[in-house]
Amino acid sequence: MAKEAQKLIANNKKAYHDYFVEEKYEAGLVLHGTEVKSLRMGKCSIKEAFVSIDRGEAWVNGMHISPYEKGNIFNKDPLRTRKLLLHKTEIAKLAGKAAERGYTLMPLQVYFKNGRAKMEVGLCRGKKLYDKRQDIAKKDMRRETEREFKVKNL
């Protein structure tokens, strides 16, 4: 079987910093023509985006796709809500988990997979300040050990 081609468009590093990612789901995006062209050029931001579930459908809010410069009248609103394509069972599971206290649905990545726009949605639990400090301390320790290892091996 051929290897699946993936092209990363946007990554949400802030989600990993502010939240513990418990589960990940792959969802398709419902887009219009000029939005796809803009995505192919890499003009997308998901830093302030979040996922909501309304009447059995998943929607992404706050995702910014810049208007395509040659799109003129066909361009859509850059911040409009966009539908996510998930199976009913996945939506029901996510809705149940998101209703629990402390859980939220965050977009983690936007990418093209075999020519189709996909979004990785994470079921996340918020970090406390001390959790963030621990993560920063671990990152600093790892960086220090890598630096020492590099110096020894020169």
C-alpha cells in the first residue's frame, strides 16, 4: 500500500502548552474553493480556535483562513464557523466528554492528507500553573542534557 502523503498547514503549539491532550481525532473540513486555495498557500491560523458540538454536528469556531488574493467575490468570511466531518459515534463520545468539567475540544493541527483538508481535534484537559512549570523544568533539563552530550561527543 502506498504511503499517505501529509502536508502540515497549521500547528497549535499553544494547545500543548495550556492543555493535557488526552485523545486525538481526525476530522475532515467542509470548505469552499477559495478557502482550499488559501490553505494550500499556508494562510491559516488556529491559535484562538475551538471546537463546539451543536445539534449533533461538530463546528470549528475562530479558525482564521486568510482570503485568497485572486478570489474577489468568491471569498468567504475569514472567521466563519466551519463544519467538521466526524462519525456520529465520535461526535456523541466527544459531546459526552466535553460536557464533563475541565474538558474542552481544541484543534491541534490542520493538514492535507491525500489532497483532502483534515483537522486533528484533541480532547483536552486544562493545565494548572504548577503543571506548566513542571513541563518547562523538564524541557530545560532535557535541553541541558542534550547540550552536555553534544559537548562530550565533539
